[in-house]
Amino acid sequence: MHEYSIVQSLLDSCEDVARKNDAKKVSVVHIKIGVNSGVEPQLLRTAFDTFKIDTMCKNALLKIKLQKIKVFCSSCQKESLLKKFEYICPICKSNKIKVTDGEELYLMRVEIE
Ligand SMILES: [Zn+2]
């Protein structure tokens, strides 16, 4: 399943951070999920709780922030959030936009002990 492989690499990254900082365990993992990333937050949480058992994250809390789609418009040079899945600039209605956020999953911060 998609979410499982994401969680595996997420846990790897967290353990990397913990090891590099000589931490004993990971307490909180902050991630950001783009609404257009194709990742289901609930499934991701379930997968995280399943796979964290054998890792330094076993008592870690997963904090998820949902990121709306952010675009930069080259016509009016403004950045805005898309409220609908409609790829035009909400300000000037141009279609010369570039997605700058909301399509990926990011590991934002790891709190360690
Ligand atoms: Zn615009």
C-alpha cells in the first residue's frame, strides 16, 4: 500500500535525525500533507502506529498538518491558496500558475529526547 512505503521512509528519516543528535527516542513527528498528494491522512496515521513499534519512534506522536494547494501566478505575481481544484489564479483568473505547495508530503520537524 502507498501509505506503508511512505511511513517506512518517514520512520527512517526520523531515526536518522534521532541518531545524529544522540537522542534516545523520538517524541513527536510533525508532518505536512498536501491535499493533492494522494496521501490519506487517516491511513497514514494507522500505518505509522503499526510500523513505529520496532523503531525509535515507538512512543512518538504523529502531528499532521494539511496543506492546501498553493500556487504562484506569473500574471499578477501573487501567491494564493486554491480553494477549489480549479487551476486558475483566484485573483486575476489567469491560468499561468505554478503549484508551489500542497502536492507533497513533508517531514517538518522531529522532536527528540
Ligand atoms: Zn493572478
